[in-house]
Amino acid sequence: MKNIIELIKECKHHAFDLSFTRAREWKEEKEGRVLVGYMPIYFPREILHAAGAMPVGIFGGGDHKQIIKGDAYYQSYICHIPRSIIEIVLDKHLDHIDGFIFPSICDVIRNLSGIFKQQNIGKFVKYMDFPQNFLPEIGGVFYQQEMEHVLKYIKEINGKVPTTQELNHSINLYNKNRQMIEFIYNIRQEYPWRLSIEDVYCVIRAGTVIPIEEHNAILEQICEHIKEDIGTPQDKIKVVVSGAFCEQPSLGLIRAVEEAGCYVVDDDYMLGSRMILGDIDATTNKPLEAIALSYINQSQYSSSIYDVHNPKENRLAKIVKNRGADGVIFASASFCDPSLLDAPIFQNAFNKMGIRYIAFQYSENINQYKVIKEQVGTFSDSIKLWEDEPVTT
Ligand code: SF4
């Protein structure tokens, strides 16, 4: 077993490798292998794995990529992530990726898929609609058709149609992956000092750009390490971070929140890797249906899902309660419509429920956190000093 510092270093390297080197190596190791890039938030990676393809998460350039050409494609009043993705494309970092999937989140991602199509980037470009109807016979069937469409694209490249056994095998691998990530969050709920949120982030993000088998091997070792009583407790409050599900805050900002006095015991940074709560049934002879049903019945709340019968403010409040958190930090990417439109809904509900919160906006490439750090630090202090008084800002 490797030591934890080595493991984190390895994950950090993969997580921010904007050349997607491990994916390239994986493809070159065997003929017929296919790489499929997917944009945030969620995509059922199981089906790609079963079809002989490797899913590659594309989460923008963060503060690792200077935007020179990407700005020319977009007006100034939208979020930052599409510019950095275009910059990565124009710098030819995605040339080894065969096809691209754009899960429906917002108009920006839809338009980005249009640019990919217009510029003939990759062998296929699929804008993937997710069901907003949660009836299995309507939304569930629609979702299966969307997955079949993706599989058709891959078959056109490698000629492969995954069998039921292969799909169930892949579902099992991803079930295991989600179980171990959940184990890490459960340990951190009680002992957040054993692994910082910055390290958790790197470990999970690495899993979006390396083969699932390798990520599971890393997670197994991380889980073993954090069973031990490592690290030193500090006097910090516990918070849940919500709203940062697509354009990612820079690593420095993720670190700054904890440094300013808030242990992050739950978040939606890498929401896609945690979107399905619990296992997907890997024993049926209809695996695509099982994946569709898991999305309908077991998906995490998200600004990209409109489920009128399951209000997201109640779901977030439940997470806060279950994690024993003292408050919520709403962190939204600047100009992120889905996140910013949800914020007043959450905040009105939390005012009534007495859940304390603060809100700030960021851009993936900001690396000056002084103001945010002061805001987060004040939030932490106010809760520590006036614990019984509900505080909303
Ligand atoms: S950051 Fe928000 S607005 Fe921008 S692409 Fe993502 S979901 Fe859409």
C-alpha cells in the first residue's frame, strides 16, 4: 500500500493534467479503445466502460489555463468554463478524444456543443437530454433511448455492442467507486481533519480522467488510511457547500474555505461522481433500465433537475441535518444561471428553517481569495460565538 501523501500527489497530478495523458496512454495500450469526453455534471459512465470506451471528465481549465483565444467565442456576461474548454480544444489537448457528450445543464453547455459540432471537433458530438419527467414509463424510457444513442455512436467507432454481463460488470465497478467515495465522506463527517477537502477533491476529480479500475485501487488505499486516527482536530465549524456543481472553484479557493474556519463535510463540487445515491441494480437482464431507474429514484438533488415533487431545498436541509453541519455556503460560478436562480429558493426556505448560510460567487480562474476568506471566517466566528442564534446573511 502506498502512503497517503504519495496517493494524493498522484491524484493531484491526474486531476489537473489538462493534456489528459493517462487517457491517451490507456487508448494507445490496445487497439480499438475509444475515449469519450463528457462535460459536467453527470453522465452514466458505466455504459461507456461496458462499450470499451473510457469516459474522460472535462471540467474546464481552472486557474491552470490562461485564456487567450477562448474569449473570442463568447460574450463577457456568461460563466468562464466554456472559454477555458475552447482554449483547451484550440491548444489541441483534446485531439485524442474520439467523441464528446454534453449533458443538458444549461444554454451555455448546449451552445458549447453547437460550437464543437460547427468546428467538427471529434468523431461525434452528442447533446444529451436528461429526463425531467420522473415517471419510469416516460422519463425512464426516454433516458434509455438517449443511452442507446450514445452506444450507437461508439459502435460506429469500435464495432462493439456491450452485452448484459458487460454492462452489469461495469455497473458493479462504479457502484464500488461510489461506495468508497461515500465512505470517505462518512468518515469526514466525524473526523474531517483526517483528509482535507482539498485532498478529497483531488482524489475524486482524478477518478474522472483515469480508468475506473485504477481509481478504485486508489480509493481502497485512501479508505484504509483514513480509518486510522490521523491528522489533528482544529476549532472549525462544519458546513455544506452547494452550487459549485459545474464550473469548479480553483483548488486554492477550495482550500481557503477550510483554512478560514469551515470543515466542508458535504459539497457538490464533483457532483457527477456522487450523483447516484446507493447502488445501481447490477443483477437484472435490463441494465440500461436499471441505470435509468437509478437516475429517476436515487439521484442527488441538482439545479439541473426539476423534480417538483421532491423540493431541493428540503433535500439540502436534510443533508445539513444528517451531516451535523452548522451552516451552508452557497458558492456559485459567476453568471451561472442554474446555481444563481436556485439560490433565492434555498435562502428563503433556510430563513424559515433557521439554517445559517452565506453566499459568494467565484470564477474558475480567480486566485485572490482574501475577501471570500474574510467572509467565510466571519461566518465561522459568528457561529462559534453565537451558536444558539440563527444567523443568515
Ligand atoms: S457554470 Fe453554470 S451557466 Fe456555466 S455552463 Fe455550467 S451550469 Fe451552465
